[in-house]
Amino acid sequence: MPFYNVWIEHVALDLNQTFTYRHDAPLERGMRVKVPFNHRELVAIVMEACEQPDDPSRIKDVIEVLDEQPLLNEELFGLAAYMADTYVSSMMSCFKTMLPPALRPATRRASVVYEDWFVAGDSTQPLTKKGQETWERLKDALPMKASAFRKLAKSHARSFLERGYLRVEKRRKESALDLPEKEDQTFALTDEQRDAIAQISASSHDVFLLHGVTGSGKTEVFLRLAEQALSENRQVLFLVPEIGLTPMMIARVRSRFRQNIAIYHSQMSASEKYDQYEKVRTGEVQIVVGTRSACFMPFSNLGLILMDEEHDTSYKQDMMPKYHTRDLVLWRGAYHHCKVVLASATPSLESYARAYRGVFELVELKQRIARTMPAIRMIDLRQEPVVQGFSQSLLDAIARRLEKKEQVILLLNRRGYLPVVKCQACNEVITCPDCGIALSYHRSNDSLMCHCCGTVYAFDHTCPHCGSKHFFDHGMGTEKLEQRIQSLFPQARIVRMDADSTRKKNAHARLLEQFENEGDILIGTQ
């Protein structure tokens, strides 16, 4: 009877070791199994077959095999080992980070949604004249969703099933993503862009730092490099730091390549993540666009990794296992022998230092596509009339843009309505009991929120220190900014985009589309 070493579900470092079980059928490395452990049934991942232990009578049997095919390939096992060693974390925590929720080794996990499909059987039993006509009309369309077949076959579906003309199969329900569509805009390359593409393509280096000033055309360089990789029938990974940037990159990629792409980010449902993961694993798609979690997709022939805004702190995972996406894409790039391009207008110090020492190859775009720089004006509020917290110059500028039917973007790096809630009677500031920082007032749900830990507290508009009901109205968040701008420009159509207004699924794409099509003023945090 074969014996196997497995990683059990626990993520504690004290249990960061393999345990031996036996099973009468062969198991493959990377499959999930259910095993008994300390009077519990836990999910485990098979590591390897092993020799018979000295005392086989003490070895317990595998309860159930959960997968027909391995979930993890050799590369992902190597990547998990690298993460565990580099970031001092357990192998199981790395596995859980890599896999989509529906496939994670956990006793309680997100389920995969299945639906009934009808496939043709091999029956020759006689049918009624009407039934035979219906069967001849529909049989070539099989396999088909059971719900769709029943609509077409009316009352004959049950008869076809009973007589063996149809068989029912359970198939994974595919999630249809609402992806943005735009017309492609192919721009003529500047000399700098052309030289950058040629340098990256011809270089023997594998890692490049594309240091390009804002508006220098880095995205077009990305797309041209991706064209080269796709022409060699290799896969491409586009990484962006924020979910808000994902719809824009998706639109550019889809409009350029006109093919199915995989999307992966934290706001997708478990079923959607599983569907996108399977498309990459089976080779159905060649392009992946996503945030940091997309760096774990099961590529088989990765040819190019493009990491936009590589300096952004969103690429750092702050929960166990704590990792930096840049380190992982460098590891995967070396494994697949593919080029990795890190791009930024303001590179991180560590990336720039590596480029300076020659570890990375530095590629620079020093000129903007549009040579005219935007006019920047700094206003001294001590010498400027102020109306409801805004300088008169700002209000005049907004009014001029709206008169010309142009759009305005206002940025304020504070969420909520009031950043600090301070009592007028005793000067007490209401703070988070866990973090010790000031709570922010959110008018939309009439509550106080800690922007450090995210805890929400009910607010009865009473000072907990002295009982007063009067608070200072100093400071401004995006909610208050929206309210005041609306009162000053009542005809303007305002779209607010911050962490509160984008909590719902696809909210980023919906708000961007709303502003692009009919908005006048966009209020955002960054």
C-alpha cells in the first residue's frame, strides 16, 4: 500500500512539516485529499510518495481524494518553497494564497457552482411523430444547457430523458464578466519608444526598469512588447497596483488584441476567480490582467511580465504570508526564462539602485508625448478669498471649465465627511479604542469609522466624555467635498470615486464609465 507525505491544512509554523498517510490508489503531487488529524478531518495537499515507515501500523488512511488532477504544478511548488523561506511563513499559507477560494485546501471553502447540461444519448426507442420532429431539430445543437433545451423542447424534454435520448452532465458554471470595450487607438511610436522596444527585445538581460516620465507612452511600449510575446505563442501577464486601474488596462488590451483575456483581482467572486484560474490552467487564454494576486496564475508558457507602477505599495501583501509582488514576478520570470519589465515614472529606490548597479537594465523615456506641460498654479489661501473652504481662483476655474462643457477632476486624500470628530464643549476627540487614532465621520451611513483597522461604530451625535451634542465642523472629506461642490454648482453632474463608493462589485468600471459619458466633475482620493 503506497505511502504519501502531505501538507495539512494548518498554517501554524509549528506544524510546517509533512505528515505521512497511506492510500490504496496512486496519488499525484499537488492533489488535495481529506485526512484524519488529531480527531478532526482536515484537507491536505499531497507532497510526494515516500518509503514505508518503520511502524506502518501507526499510519492512518486517506479518507477521500478531492481532485482528479493536480492543482499545483512543479513551478508553484517551487514558488511556495521560495515564499516560505523568504518570508518566514508556512507552506500551507503559501498554497492558500496561490489558489482561488474555491480550490483552497480548507475544510470550509467557497464552493464551485455547477449546472445541468444535456448531452445526446444512444437510445433507439420509438418516439411520437411530434417528438421525432423535435429531436431531429435539436439533436445537432447538443450539448446544451438543460434550462435552454427545456425552453426549446417544451414538453418533450422529460420524454427524451426517460427514453435515453438525453443524458444529464454536471458542468461548471462559467461566469460572464462585464468587460469594458473600446476602439483601438494605435499611435505612431516616438523615437524614444522605438528605441526602448528595440533595447528590451535585443538585450540579453531578463529584467528591465522602464523609467518614463508621466505621459511618455509607457503603455504603448507595453502593448508592442506583448504583441511580440503573443506572436511567439507565449503568455503575457499585465500587473497593475489598484483595482481602479484594471478596467482601463483591460480596455486597452482587449481593444488591441481582440481576444479573450483573463481578469483576476480581489473584488471578483469565488466562482469568477475559479473560472479565470481554470482558463489560464487549461491554456484557453494567453493574456492575464490583474492586481498582485494575478502573479500566482498557473502559467505554462509565460513569455512576458509587465508590472506597471512598480513603486506602488499596493504590490505588498500585508497579511501572512507577507510578500512583495515584485520579488515573485522576478522568480517566475527566471523560471520561465522570460523578460520582466518594471515600469514607473517614480521608481522605488531599491529598483532604481538595482538598475544603477546593472542588476536590472535601465530603459528611459525622458520626453512626454505631448510636449506642452500642463500649467500648475499653487494658491496661498492666506492671500486669497475663501468661499466655503475653497479658494476663489479654484471656483472660478471650475466655472470656466463647466461653461466650456469640459470636465473637472478634484482630488482630496481624505475619505468620509469629517476627518476628525471633536467636541465643542470639552475639545474631546473621538478615537478608535483599538488603534488610538481619530475616527472619521461618514455621513452616508451616519457612523464613525477607523481608517486604520476599518471598524465601524454607531454614532448618536453625543460626546462620550461630556454628553454634549455639539461638534466642530472643521476639516473636509470626499463626502463633504461632494456636498459643497454640488451646492456651489447645482447643475453639475458629480461622480465620487473613493474607497466607500467603490465597495460594490464592478463599481470602479461603472463610475469611470458614468464620468466619461455624462459626468462633469470627478471627486476622488487619488
